[in-house]
Amino acid sequence: MIVQAICMYFFSILILFISFSIALLDDLDKETNNYIMRCKEWYGWHFPELAKIIPDNIAFCKIVQRLGREFCFEINFHFFRMFYYS
């Protein structure tokens, strides 16, 4: 009887940890999407076509990080291909 109660207690703790982990993953996904949307919005003021050229969020952030504040650059598709497929 005591072993069964201990098992039920640990099982309830495990369920609690699992539910907290799922909630944390949902929050992280929501915050990541918010930051990516802000990055696209802010960088869209300087280069609005980039969001249409690069639909992938990770590749978009890598390119923005690489370009930085350099707004006058020649569009080189080899440059985009290098980041999109890596």
C-alpha cells in the first residue's frame, strides 16, 4: 500500500514536470516568433524585399546578422544561397 502511494506521488510529480516542460516549450516558441517578426519588421524598413526573398526565419536572421547595418550592397544570389543551404 505504501509502495503504491509512493509510486502515485512520483507519477503525479512526473506529470507535473511534463506539463511544465510543454508550457515552457510553447512560451519559447511564442517568444522566438515574436523576436523574428520584430527582426523582419525592423529590417524591413531598410530592405523590405528580403523577407520575400528569404522565407525561412533562421536563414533570414543569419543574413541580417551578416549584413548588419550595411544597406548599400549588391544583391548576390550566391551569398543568399550560401546562407540558405547551410
